[in-house]
Amino acid sequence: MDDDILSKVVEVEREVQKSIEIEKKMSEEWLENTKREAEEKVRTEEKELRRNLNDAISKARLNAGKKAEDIIKNVHNEAKRLETLDDDILKKIILKHIINILPG
């Protein structure tokens, strides 16, 4: 009788050990799959961030180029306007600024 009980205990212990090994293997597989999915998600998001960054840089360059063109155009127009000023008006402007610059 004792041998029969001992055999059953050993058999149950083997089944428990087998179940533990199966659960351990399933856990390891789940962990690997989860890790792989997370790495793929990170790669996908990184690509999206790079694409967004490149788009933002391109837009910033276009905006900077447009602003530079506007500034150059305004300066050019101002230079044309100043070229057409009469010498007497220019002398008055220069004298006004010289008075502010000179001491006393």
C-alpha cells in the first residue's frame, strides 16, 4: 500500500513538474513575442518621428527662404525709394541724425 501511495505521489510530482516546465516555456515564448512586438512598435514609431522631423525641417527651410525673399524684396524696395529722394531731403535727414550723434 505504501508503495502504491508513493508511486502516486511520484507520478503527481512528475505531472506538476511537467506542468511547471510547460508554463515556463509558454511564459518565455510570450515574453519573446511581447519583446519582439515592442521592438517593432519602437522601430515603426521611430520611422514616423524621423519622417515628421524631416517634414518639419523641410517646411522650416521653405519658410525661412520665403522670409529671406521678403526681406530682400523689402530692402530692395527701400533702396529704390531712397535712390529717388532729392538731395535736399537727404541732407536734412543726415543733419538730423548728425545732431543726435555729435556730442553737445
